[in-house]
Amino acid sequence: MFENIIKNVTRFISLSSEEEKIFTDLLVCETIPKKTILLREGEVCQFEGFIHKGCLRAYYLDDNGFEVTILFAIEDWWISDIASFQNQKPSNLYIETIEDSEIFMLNPTTKEKLLQEIPKFERVFRMLVQRNLFTLQNRLVNTISKSASDRYLEFIKVYPTIPQRVAQYYIASYLGVSKEFVSTIRKRLATKEK
């Protein structure tokens, strides 16, 4: 059950069997149906979650009330509102399951206990934050400097399975384009592959 999360963590640190047990005993496994909102704007994020199965997205509402997807998270990814979780301040984001999902959760108390009992987990969370920052910086640069077509190509390189798993309007909200544009570019790419 915990094999994937242990493999994810041990990319950054090594764990003894005793440390693995301490870690896994602190995790809560949640089975969450699709279309469940785990975090709403204005709430304080109470989880850092490792996705064992499923697909989630984080988004915000723009000034016109439209959803703007800022990230997708699939198996072997972590998801949270880091700023809200760390500072225990209200979030600007929504986090929603797109598919039925299984997520291993830490809350602020269990994460603090984990860091006290196994201090080397600080490295794991530092590396996750660095990876998150790298991803967001790349996304920002791509949004500013690339055409919509190039952004789509970059998107399918980063998220190769997402186009088969989510509705086109979610992808459109991530790319900042219309769902019709996504449909058109997908058709154009399919024609080139033939």
C-alpha cells in the first residue's frame, strides 16, 4: 500500500524500516470521489497530500469568476497550498479531485511530529518545494514567452497523460485559451501524426 510513497521519499533520503513505520503510521489514507473540493478559497489548508491514485487540480477564480487552473497533480505527485498550509493563513486556491482519488495525507500536527522524529524529512520537503518552484517558474516563462500552440506542446510534454484524463476546458483554463483552441490544436497534431 505504501510502496509508491516510500519510493517517492527515498529518492531524497534513505529510511530504515523503523523510520518507514514511523512515517507510514502518521499518514492518513483518504479515498475521495471525483468532483470533491478539498480546499476552498478562504479556508486554511490542512493537508499535504501524496496522490496514490487519481487526478486533482488546483485553481483560482479570476475577477470575472472564471476558473483558472494553475496545476494538475497525478499519481506520485504531492498537492497542497504550501503557503496556506505552512503559514496557516486563508488560501486563495481551490483544490478539487477530477477523478476518484486515493491520497496519503499529512496535517500540520502529523507533519511536525514527522519532522521532529525523523529530521532528515526536512530534505524531502525542501526538495518538493524546490521542484514546485521550478515547475511554477517554467510555467510563468512559458506563459509570457511562448505562443498558445507552443504552450500546449509544452503542456503535453510535462503532463502526457492529462489530455486523456481531463475535460478540454480544464486544459484550456490551464493554458489561458478557449476550449475551441484546444480542440483545434489537438486535431492539427493528430493530423500531423498520421
